[in-house]
Amino acid sequence: MRIKSGFSLRQSEEKYGIINEISGEFILSDMTETEIFLWEKTKEEFSAESLIAAILNEFCVDGATAELEAYDFISTLKNANAI
């Protein structure tokens, strides 16, 4: 998968969000540390498996939690037509 052009990470005060630069709408706001980490991992070609592996390497979580985080993030991106 790949992020389509026109989406970027923005900081507003102390919060981060992913914005659709064309519509100006945030597709994800008040992002968690894990979501910000995953966004950085989507700058290159990625898969659910690569995101799960990245979470497991970076955070102290079990496989089920890593899967949930990765699939929820991907679902948000798909729903916003970002991938």
C-alpha cells in the first residue's frame, strides 16, 4: 500500500493529526504516539504485516495489540481514501 498525495501530518498546538490538504479536513486528529509512529512508517510502500512488525519492534505490546493498532490505522486511512 501507499499513501496518496495530498495527505500530511500536521501539528496544532501540542496535538498531531493527518490532514487532507485538498479539503482541509483532518482525517485523524489528536493522534496517539503509536499513530504518529505508524504514519512515519507509511512514507514508503507498506503492508499490514510491516506495520505490525514495526509496532512489535518499537513498543512493548503483544501481537494481538499490534495487529489491532495496525488494522485500525489502515482502516482509518482507507475510510478517508488516503490509500
